[in-house]
Amino acid sequence: MLQIGSVVDGKYRLLSEIGHGGMSVVYLAINERANKTWAIKEVRKDGGNDSDVFRQRLVAETEMLKRLHHAHLPSIVDVIDKEDSFLIVMDYIEGKSLQSMLNHNGPQDPELVIEWAKQLCDTLGYLHSREPAIIYRDMKPANVMLKPDGNVTLIDFGTAREYKEHSQGDTTWLGTRGYAAPEQFGGRGQTDGRTDIYCLGATMYHLITGRSPADTNFVIYPLGQLVPHLAGTGLEKVVAKCCEPDMDQRYQDCGELMYALEHVHDEDEGVLRRRNARWSGFVASVLMVIFSAIGLITFRILEAGATDQSYDNYVQAARMTNGSGGMETAQEQYRKAMGLRPSNADAYNELLNAIEADGSFTQEENTALQSCILDTNGGTKKNIDYFENGSPKEYAQFAYRLANDYYFFYDGTDSKIKAANWYEKIADSRYLNDQQKTLAASLANIGNYYSMLGSEKSVFLVGDTNSNYGTFWNDMVSIMEGNVVEETGGEHYAAGLYKEFAYQIYLSAGKFREYGVSREAMLEQLDKIETGLDELSSGSETVRNLISQTRLQIVSARQMVEMAFAGTAGGSGQ
């Protein structure tokens, strides 16, 4: 066992013990050189009869987490193989488990549970989108940490597995009874993303009712039976659908579940009654608006199936409706179009056109996008999968464009992380030109710097790896060496990139200096940014606003550079 106060691997000083289990102890440690706290998990190698199985699970957990970068997942930065134990250095997650919250405070506020569920759903969606997909399989309150900022982190990947497309079943049962889906008990088929949806539903059930499913003989009762004021609500319906024993009756993917969580109160019985009353009173006028907006699509066209004409009508209807009824109305038309011809690029590109129209990318618009591209139309394959396989060239351009939208304009806290995921999907695509590939690779790297911290406010050394401000600077500079407008795909993206680079120089001038970037190099890049702004036509309001904001940012950035080098020899030392 390690000793408190000792230094591990020459850099991690142990501060205290913060947890222990049968084969492991978790310590709080600090890297004194980086002034950064970490958790170090010591796993003994002499674990007895089950040591081989446990060691396999440990290796699987560490290797899997090393490849993952998401705001709600911990990052592993080091694995040290000692004579009698493995030491795993990972993010220290400050906070309490949701199980601890249940133990001390009882049932949780349903509105809080909904917000936690959205974050966990987004995390599971990220895992399921990996190649191959990662199935977590052990969602439960004990494996979710609530941080002081109100966000949650999913921990303990000992039971996770990679999805095997042609496998008929899992080899062993792993998971926690009460939260595990029926298919996890062996001999009932292979676990997939819908398994995690069941486990999330069971976790929500426990958090809301205060009762573990194991306490009720593994039966998930309607919420209203245990919490009367939730009877007939949308939340009751969401949990029930998540926990359907038949996988085909659950939400089929996290995009579908996320949409339900975002609109959970739309399904409350009171809301439905009021909606039906309004519908009865205004059905005639609503029908007239619908027929006008969608170009008089008739029931005959709907019955005709997936014809070119009906596809075009849906796309045209979405385009018209987006201008008058908003994204929520338009998304249904886009989704129907994709359902008819999921390999056709038109609906995907029109959907992005609608999102980009006002120069912003909201979380509501992202929910609508995910609902469309992740829809399975009652099957098992998502629209976006058909698009990627059926039209790879158009898919690559769509993915590149979507990555840029996430990177430069998305208002979610994980914008850079989402962008990095999409850049990585197509960084080596033969359907992108060399400039686009270079940009995709560089911005993917930069996005992953953000994800290592779980924050988009700063970028700094993570552990003692090669990811630091020096490599971050080089990636940013490499983007500026080509034709930025052509590389990014448009003036609004180029303006967004200029603003981002100027902001990073303002934010991190001192850190860049520490890693060998000279005063002249930083000022030169600010000059290039200013020249780039001068060359933009500024034809749109979005571009004009970005240019104005970036010019102000450049002034602040120059001041920060001078402050960073104040007092050095000649004013330009390193």
C-alpha cells in the first residue's frame, strides 16, 4: 500500500486516501510542478482467484478511457505498472455520488433529475458514436458524481464493452442487479445502446422515487404509484419507455431519448388536454396553414411512399416552415425527408442552412439536428449511417461543415469537444482537399485540448504529456498558413477562426511565452489576423459583427502580449 506523503513516479505527491474497495485504494495526489490535483487508483496484483478477470477488466477500463474525451467523463493521463500493483492516474472528480445524495437527502427533485439525465444521455450518445460503439452497461447512482458546479461525471468503466456487430450475445453477465436490462442476464441477445437507455431509466427511477429497483423485486412501477403528483406526466412516460423489457419498445438511441427529455413536459396530461382543446377549436385553420406551408402535400402523396416527389415536397415544406414556424416545426419535415431517402444530401444540407441562417447554433437547434440524423425510422440503423455509406462524398462535406458550425458558433459548453468528434470522423477522408484535411486535423487536436480539461475557458499542460501550450500554438499557426477562407469553407467560418485565435493569444500569452513562443511571433499572428479581417468582404451581418468583435479582441491581445514580456531582456525574450 502506498504511503501518504510519498511521491509516486517522481511527480505525484499523495495527500490523502479518498476511497477503497476489495482490490484497490484511491488517493488524492498533486503534481507539484503543474499545481494540479489528480486521483491515483492503486490496484493490487495479488487479488486472489478472481485476479485474472479483474485485471482484464482493469486493462479494458484504462485502455477505453484513454481514447475518450468528453466533458462528463474522467480522463486517464498515466498508467504506472509497479511490481505489486497498477497505478492509474486520472482526473480527480470533486463532489459526491448521486447514491450519496440519495442516502443523505432521499428522493431528488425531478427537475434536477431531468437535467442530470440530459447530461448522462449526451455522454452515452458520445460513447455509442465511437467506432466501435462503447456500451457502458452499469449506469446507477453510485457511478455518477455530482460536482460542485451542478454537472455530473460518469465513472467506473469496469463493465463497459465494445459493440460487436455480428455477435449473437455477450459472453458474461456484468452489471448491477436492479439497474441492469433483461438482456444483460446472459442468453438473451447482445447488449447495445438500448441497454444503456434501460439502465439510465432505472437510475432516474431510483433518484426520483428514492427506491432502488432491487427493493421492489426488480419491477419498475409507474412513477405515479410511488410519487402521486407525477402520475400521467411526461416524465412518468419517459421512464416507463426507457425501462421497457423489450428492447424494441424502448427509445432506440440517445438522440431520440434526448429529444424526449428536452420536451418531457409537452407530454404532461394537462398540457395534452389543453393542446387537444386548442386543436379541436382551430383544426380547420391549422389545416389550411399546413397545406399552404408544405405546398399542399396530399394524403395521396403520403400514401405513395418514398418517391422523389414526396421527398422534395418534405424538403420544400421544411424550408418554408422554417421561415415561419421555427425549427421545431421544420425538423419534423426534415426528419420525414431523411426517413424516405436517408442517403440523399439535400435534407441534411438544408437543415444546416436553417441552423446557420441567423449566425448562431443553439442547443435547441442541436437537439433538432440530433433528432433528425440519429432517427432509425423504426429500424436499427440511423439516418446518418445510411448517409455516410450511401453518399460518402456528400457526407464528408456535411460532416466538415457541421464540425465548423460546432467549433465556431455552437452555444453549448462542449462546442469544441463536439467539433473535435466530427473533425476526427473525416480528417482522413479522400473527399476533402489537403487544406481541409489539415484544418480538420488541427482543430480536432485543439478541440481535444479543451476536452482534456473538461472546460473551454483555458488550455494548459495536462499531466506531463506532449499536449501543452507549445503544441497548441503550433496547431493554431498551421491553420493560418493557408487560405483561411477556402480551408474553413466560408467567410463566416474564417471570421470565427480569427476571433478564436485572437482570444487565445489574449487569454494565454503568458503560457505561450513559457513554452517558447516569442513576443514577435505572437504580434505577427495578430497582424495576420488583422490582414485577414481586411480581406473579408463583410457582406453579411454575421461576418460584420465578428469582424468588429475581433478587432476589439486584437487590441486587448496586444496589451496582454506586452504585459507577458514586460521586464524581459529587450522586451522579446522567451
